[in-house]
Amino acid sequence: MAETIRGEVVHVVPPADLDEYDVDDELRELAESRYVLVCRAGGAPSLVERALAFLTRRSIEAVTLVADAPVPEGESVTATAEPTRLDGVYEVTAVRDPPTTQP
């Protein structure tokens, strides 16, 4: 069942660089010729949210998206995605309001 995932892209792994990372074989197969986007779930936190997370020692919730196109690090992304068998990993089926990348 498709879900709407919103997050801030923390790191992007292009298909050509996948071998340089220690990723699960299932993720490697899933990503094969696509981009792996490691995101902070919910988007970029406000200063207050960061302070509360620090004071309460609450960890950042991460989500991994496998997408056909890259999204620049630091950009927010909202995507429709299907969960995979891997916990916290989703296959992107559509990106809403794709970020504008400047050359």
C-alpha cells in the first residue's frame, strides 16, 4: 500500500557509487540502477524541535528511499512510495513538487 513520505535528504548514493557503501544485498539489488536517498523523516526540524530532541535524547528517525532521480542533499522531498521487505526502505513511485536543481 502506497504511503506519502516526507523527509529532508541527508545523503544521496548514486548508482555508480553503490559498491563503495556497505549496504544490504537486498537493498543493492533493489537500487541496482537507481539512487538511494537517506532522509530525515518528517523533513528539516525547527530549532525548537532540534533542542527538544537534544534535551530528551530522542534519536532522528531515518527513512531510505530508492528513486529513479536524485534529490540534492539538504532539500526536502515528498514522495509517494511503496514499502519494501526491508524495514525503513521505500520504493518511490512518484515525487511531488520535485526540487529545482540549479546547474
